[in-house]
Amino acid sequence: MDGKLELVLDAKAMLGEGPLWDDTTQRLYWVNILESKLNVFDPATGRNDAIDVGQYIGAAVLGGSREAIVAMHHGFYSLDLLNGQLKEIHDPEADKPDQRFNDGKCDALGRFWAGTMPMSGGDPTGKLYRLDADLRVTAMLDGIGCSNGLAWTSDNKTMYYIDSPTKKVVAYDYDLERGEMSNPRTVVTIPEGGGVPDGMTIDADGMLWVAQWDGWQVSRWNPHTGELLDKIAVPAARVTSCAFGGADLDELYITTARTGLDEAQLTDQPHAGGIFRIRTGAKGLPAQRFGTARL
């Protein structure tokens, strides 16, 4: 690693997740799922602003100049970033109040992919959905235990996906024009004792960076060989996700959680729920906006 891990925001979030770098404003968007907040962090000033959205929020992507598209407990919504007003798009699981949306990202044509999970565990009844620019919602996968990390290669021919309980990262052939995935195969398996894979990002060299819940780390993998290339130790057990940011997209931002930790564990992990940053020597790819192509 090029740099040293630093705590940039001692947020003490119950469930910090979904980091998203806005290369236009040079700010980091992230969600605090269990506290129902979309956050905007400005690393230049250290200021963090929060928008209370009134329900669990699993993921957010940017849309128009003042808009975010969010995947929440009760479906997809449009959020006005200036006044905090929500407009419902569609709830594909209105008949399943015990499930919520979790992680999500946009592909290169601006489709928002986000998946659901049962909040009480049990049977894998979640699904992975695709929200198109015309606001149609399509279920793409089912039988999901905890829908999590997503990434696409820079040539848009491969999509990577994590269903956390499987402890695997699965690659799919990706048809960008049609927004369809096929030919699943396991490319990474988290070893025993490493927790479970959570959020994920990809760098400009096509290597995967995987946050490990209860694994105390972010790991870098070669998806072509399954080889572990590097790892970043994090002083919080529940590492939830990561995203490249900074002016040159060479800073890795890492989110963490404190939910489910007892008093003794929190004493040992005083910065659990914080946001960390490190220069890794790698560079990321720009985040895609909803409904806008970036090829």
C-alpha cells in the first residue's frame, strides 16, 4: 500500500454502507442504513451532512443535478437532494415488508442494479433488480440471502456480484446493450475465518476490492486467477464497503458498522462505524449516474 489508513469521519454509524464518490463535487455519498440517512461528506472541510429519508436506505446513486435515486426498505425512490423530498418510483416487494433493499450501483448505461434481503435471516428470499432509465423494474436473480457488492469491468463485458452468505464473488458475462447477465462462475471465495464478503469495487486494472464483514479488512483479488493480492487491515470488524475517490480516484474510502457489537467489542473498536481512507497505489473508475451513459 502507498499510504497509511486514516479515520476521516468518526461517524459511529450503526450500519455505514454504500460509499459513492461524486467526481463533480469531490464529495463522498454514503448511507447509514439503520438510521435511515443519506450522508454527504466533504473531505476538504470534514463536514458531513445527513438527509433523513424516513426508512432504511440500502443504496443511493446520483441522477440529475439535484437528484439521487435511492433503494430503500420500501422500494425505489427519487430523492431531491436540496429539499429532501421523496417521490416513489416502484416497490417490487410491497408484499414482503420483512425484506429491504441493500447494496446497489449503476452500469455504464445508467441502469440501477440493487438487491433485497430478508431482515430476519432465514430462507434466501431476496432478489436482484434492475431499474431502467424509463423507470421499469425487472427482477434479474432470485434466491438471494443478502444482496451485496456489484462491479463491472471497464469493457462492460463482465459483471461481478456478491450474495454474502455464499462467501463468493460470482462473475457473469454481461450484455450491456440488453442489460442481461449469463454464464455464472465463482471467481473469488473468502477463506474460512475471513467473515463474509460485503460491498465491493473494481480498480482500473480490473482487480476487485472486497469488504469483509466480520473479517476486519478489505482484500484485493485477481478475479482471473482467484489470487489474493493484498489486504488492508481495518480497526473495525464489520467492514461493509469501499469506493475509490479523490481528485485522481486513487484514495480508497472504506465504510464500517457497529450494529450487533456488544459493549466490550465497542470498547475494543472505538471507531467502528467510522469512515476510513487510504492511498493504495491503485486507481478506481468513475461512478455512473442513473439514466446517463458513460462509455
